[in-house]
Amino acid sequence: EAGVTQFPSHSVIEKGQTVTLRCDPISGHDNLYWYRRVMGKEIKFLLHFVKESKQDESGMPNNRFLAERTGGTYSTLKVQPAELEDSGVYFCASSQVMGAKNIQYFGAGTRLSVL
Amino acid sequence: AQSVTQPDIHITVSEGASLELRCNYSYGATPYLFWYVQSPGQGLQLLLKYFSGDTLVQGIKGFEAEFKRSQSSFNLRKPSVHWSDAAEYFCAVGDFGNEKLTFGTGTRLTIIP
């Protein structure tokens, strides 16, 4: 069974440009999460989808970030326009159930470098 | 708000030596606790989890962790490390009901021959 897949693995863009990150969750997982790790800091929650609906987007830094989940399958995270402080590793995770037995499975991450 | 502290940024141990990585959490209720590992070029892999019950939890790759409520700790241990254990280790706490994981800053483990 395929795990959580993220594309691209690495993206280098200039300040002001737009970047779109993609996440394909494990098949059958209704829950999809985005997290971000800025260099040297902790991994921080960005948002949570249940199927195609945003359950919690309290961690989204500002309105330059837009997350979507088409048909409850894959998700995209768009940054427009990108700023230097957006650099970091963006992780996606998925899980099958919510609540007490929620185990989140993570992808390898997308390393975003904004120059 | 919940928080996780991993006081050791970088640890170096000899192959075959024992290992203990520290994790302290702050949370008002019974936490759900996790250890994840990230090897170079890989995703975050779940090592073990604590939801309830026995406070000594066994995980994959020979790791174990012990939940100590009185100390608000969930330290990760391994009796004998292998060179393949070199990676970055993350402790996390989950809040039942809101689905977020709160992570520590991670501990990078280096293994020397």
C-alpha cells in the first residue's frame, strides 16, 4: 500500500512567485493534515481536512496560503506570493479515524526555499 | 496550550551503547503521546504511541518509551543503538478532540563507530 506522497520533494523559488505543493494521502484516509517546519524550529500544525472540508485551519499563517482538497482525495497548498519567511519543510499527513485512535502517517515533506 | 520540550538538540552515542532521548510535555488532561523518527530523505515514521493503559510502550526497531505522569515525561529508550538509528527524533502530543499534533523541536542522533 502506498504511503503519503508529496510533490515536489524540493522547490526553489524567488520571493513574490507562486508555488503549489501537492499531497496524496493514503487511500481511504478521510483526514488530511498540513504541517510546516521552519529551520531549527518545531513542526507546526497548519490545517486539517476531513474529506473535502476544512475542519481546522487555525495554524495557517496568513491569507497568502491557500489549501484545497479536491473531491476529498489529494490536497494542494498554494503560497502566493511567497515570502522569505515561508521557507521550510512542509509535511502532509493522513489518518483514517479521528479521536482516541488517531494515528497520523506522514509524507517525506516538500522543502521550500524562497530566495 | 499544550507544549512539548525536547531539551537535547543533538546527541552523539557509540554504536552498541544505550540511548535515552528526553521529552517533557505540558497538557491539562491525559495526553496522547507519540515518537516519530525522520531518517535522511524519508518521511516521519511513527516509532510508538501512548494512548492509555500500560505506561511502558514498545515500538518498532527495538525502541520503547515510558509515560510518567508525575514528571510529565515520555522518554524514548533503546538498549543498544545501531548505525541505522542515526536520524532526527520528534516527540509529539495529541489533543483528543482537536486532531492537532504539537511537536518538540527534535533531537538529532549521531552514531559513532
